[in-house]
Amino acid sequence: MLAMTLALSACRDDTKQALGTLEWDRIALPAPAAEKIVRIDVREGERVKAGTRLLQLEVTRTQSQLQALQAQAQQAGEVLQELEHGPRSEDIAQARANLAAAQAEAVDARAYYARLQPLGRQELVAASDVDRARAAAGNAQAQVHAAQAALEELERGTRIEQIQQGRSAVAAATAQAATQAVTLSKLDLIAPREGVVDSLPYRLGDEAPVGAPLAVMLVGERPYARVYVPEPIRANVKVGQAARVFLDGRDGPLQGRVRMIRSEPSFTPYYALIGEDAARLSYLAEVEITQAHEELPAGLPVRVEFAQ
């Protein structure tokens, strides 16, 4: 009896095993906008192909926002065309007419001031009248300069910096409209890969917040065992190492291969505690199942033994 006990104990010590659960790669499809769910086309547990519509969100508000952004982009494009074409000939003619009118007023103001100057020296008119005439002549000349500058601005055309600003405004408005168009297309939730619909957290009529998972899918060609490797055997477990995966309720192991093991330790979950392991750290690892298999559900408890 003592020899048998020692033999069993030695077998347990030599077995490099870890506990965990069977998993599939999971992808979550988030809500692109806070809109009401108006249609659900699949059910939980259903296998779907890539491109299958899973559910649909209400599109009215997003469509209106897209139309508004497209109108703004069109307006910015028309403003750019106006800048590139430059001033109209009618505007230039109007500026020349304004210059001629200002010059005529300046001539009249200077003549009136010239008539008042000798009268002012003879004290036949008040000095304040002379000052007002001088100020009016100066103001009229300033109006001439302003009208001349406005005409020169139109004749030289649009500055290149203004055209560049117009192009930037068109690019920004177009990008905003394109972003909204992408959001609109995402209101039809499409399966990005072939897989199984694992979870639909929200129901018909719900309005999920932005970023909340509307659907969770299990994808990939084969499942993997997500296990916690005890610290005493961590040094002997390497990426690419062969392993055997035991499932509860299944006769015989499945062949696997270690595809990942963390370098940073974590505390062992309660379901992976074995004897003294309760006081030890463990390392998260993933063991890919390499042999052919039937559809295996996620979440099954597994036990993995690593090759010597």
C-alpha cells in the first residue's frame, strides 16, 4: 500500500498539467450610434457566414445628419469655385465708378477749401468754417485712396492663400460627410467573419449607448484551451510545445499546441487551484487544438497536460 501511494504521488508530481476552459476567438460588434434596434435577423447560437446582416438600427437621424453635411460640403465647393474664378467684371466696373465718384468729391472739396482760405485770412468767414472745409477736403482725399485700393484688390484677383483656405474647407466638409456615411452604413450590423452568434445583449426596441456590444461572435477555425500554468512548471512550458487537452465528459484527449503564454504572472482563479497551488502565482496560456474535432461549445472545463 505504501509503495502504491508513493507511485501515485510521483505520477502526480511528474504530470505537467494546468486547468482552464475551452474558448473560441471572440469578436464584439459595438454600436456605432445611440439608435433604437428596429430589426434582429439572427438568434443566439446560430452559425452565420461573413456578410450576413445580424440586426439593424434606426437610420432616420443619421440620414438627416449626412444630408446636412453633404450640403455643407457642396456649399464649400461652390465658395471655392467663386474664389478660383476671381472677381466679376461687374464688380470691377463698380469699383472704378466708386473711385471716379470719390475723385469728383475730392476735387469739389479741395475747391471749396481753396475758396474759403482767403476769406478766412480776411476774417470774412469764421475760422471754424475754414477748418471744416480743410477736414472735408482731407476726408474726400482719403476716400479716393480707399476706392483706389479696393479697385486694385479686385484687379489683382483672389490671393492664393484664400484659395488654399477654400480647398481646406472643402476637404474638411467632405471628410465629415464621408465619416457620417460610414456611420450610416454601420447601422446595418454585418457579420465580419463566419462564426457563431454567441450573444445578443440587447433586444428589439432597445437603444444601446455608443460603443456597447450589440453582438458577440465566436470565430476561428478551431477552439483553444485557455489555462493557467502553475509557477513550478512554467519554466518547462514553451510556445509550440505539444500538449494534450482533456474535456469533461469526453473520452480521450485532444491533441494541442501551446500558441501563447504570458510572461507576467497572475493569481490563480479559484477553479484552477490544486492543493498547494492555492498559494502560488500562475501564467495565462493558450493551447490551440490541432486535430480534427466536432463543434465544441465554449466554456467547457478543460485539463491540459504538457509534453515532457
